[in-house]
Amino acid sequence: METVSGCSMSVLLFAVTMFVMGVTEVESVRIMVGGGQGWGTNVNYTTWAQDKHFYNGDWLFFVYDRNQLNVLEVNSTDYESCNSDHPLHNWTRGAGRDVVPLNVTRKYHFISGKGFCYGGAKLAVKVENPPPPPVAAPVKAGSTRPNFRGHFVVPVVFAAGALWDSLLFQLW
Ligand SMILES: *[C@@H]1O[C@H](CO)[C@@H](O)[C@H](O)[C@H]1NC(C)=O
Ligand SMILES: *[C@@H]1O[C@H](CO)[C@@H](O)[C@H](O)[C@H]1NC(C)=O
Ligand SMILES: *[C@@H]1O[C@H](CO)[C@@H](O)[C@H](O)[C@H]1NC(C)=O
Ligand SMILES: *[C@@H]1O[C@H](CO)[C@@H](O)[C@H](O)[C@H]1NC(C)=O
């Protein structure tokens, strides 16, 4: 009896988790800064960011050598001059893997202190409002809506777990 209810409970929890993920996170993506190159001095982040969209609700994921770089949010003046003396926010948590929620539609500026900004470790992103979710848009014959998120848009009818994995694979 206990085994049975424990099992149903796990199934239920799994279903609920999948449902919540599908509903709340289907449109948010975690964007790995610099793609496979991570956060460092080998990437021109201006070039890297220019063909990408950053939407309110997305996350930036900074991966780097924790013994060398860090992740500081600064204002535009300090971004231009690589001044890390008065960051607006220190996102460095110590593991070299920092997640930054982009939860306001505005411009964000990030630099690494310790001299690496001068070597190119600086990123500016403009966060926009996300496009309306595809499920909310009634599909009418003869009217096509541009698909702003390109291949990141996946219908919610897909299994949420598989969807989540495929999203991550596309970003990594
Ligand atoms: C950025 O902060 C510095 C130091 O606090 C300040 O001098 C500068 O005017 C600020 N720049 C902007 C654009 O707010
Ligand atoms: C940022 O925070 C980390 C972790 O708390 C700390 O080790 C580091 O000294 C801070 N860096 C700056 C520039 O404030
Ligand atoms: C955005 O996220 C930061 C860090 O988690 C939090 O401090 C801030 O209150 C959030 N802002 C909004 C508008 O949700
Ligand atoms: C990155 O490339 C842009 C042009 O796309 C250039 O203006 C900028 O100076 C470059 N940044 C670095 C750090 O080399």
C-alpha cells in the first residue's frame, strides 16, 4: 500500500513539475554568455550579442575561471571605461558559474574586474519585452505572424521535459 502511494506521489510530483516548467519557463531561456567560449577575453561580446535577442525573463549564464575573472554590473560610463570601482551589482558567487536574471526591460552592462575588461570581458545587452507566447495567438488562415524567437519557440503541447532539454541543447 505504501509503495503504491509513494509511487503515485512521485508520478504526481513529476507531472506537476513538468506542468509548472511548461507553463512558467517555456518562454524563458538561459543564454550562455559567449556560447561555448564562455566569459573571458577571447570573445568580442559586442559582436556576439548583436544578432541575439535578450528578453525580459531570460537569464544570462556566465561561465569562467573563478580564480581570474568576475561578473560586475556597472553603468554605461563605467562599462565604456572599464571602471570596476563602483559596481551597481556584484553577481560573482565564487564558483565561476553565475546566473543573472534579466528581469527589467532596460540596457544592462557587465564587465569583469581585475583588468579583464580591458582585454574584452565586457558585455552590453538590451533587454526587450518577450514576444507574445505562440499559444496565446489565435492562428487564422491567411494571416501569418512573424516568429520573433526563431527556433526557440516551441509549442507548449510538446512534452515539457523534452522541450526543456532541447532548449538547453540549442543554447549550449
Ligand atoms: C556611472 O557612475 C559613475 C560613478 O558613480 C558616475 O560618475 C557616472 O556619472 C555614472 N554614469 C551614468 C551614465 O549614470
Ligand atoms: C563580489 O562578491 C564575491 C562573493 O561574495 C566576493 O568574493 C568579491 O570580492 C566581490 N567582488 C567585488 C568586486 O565586490
Ligand atoms: C530582478 O531580480 C533581482 C535579483 O534577483 C531582484 O533583486 C529584483 O528585485 C528583481 N526586479 C524585478 C523588477 O523583479
Ligand atoms: C568588437 O567589435 C566591434 C565591432 O563589431 C568593435 O567596434 C569593438 O572595438 C570590438 N571590441 C573589442 C574589445 O575588440
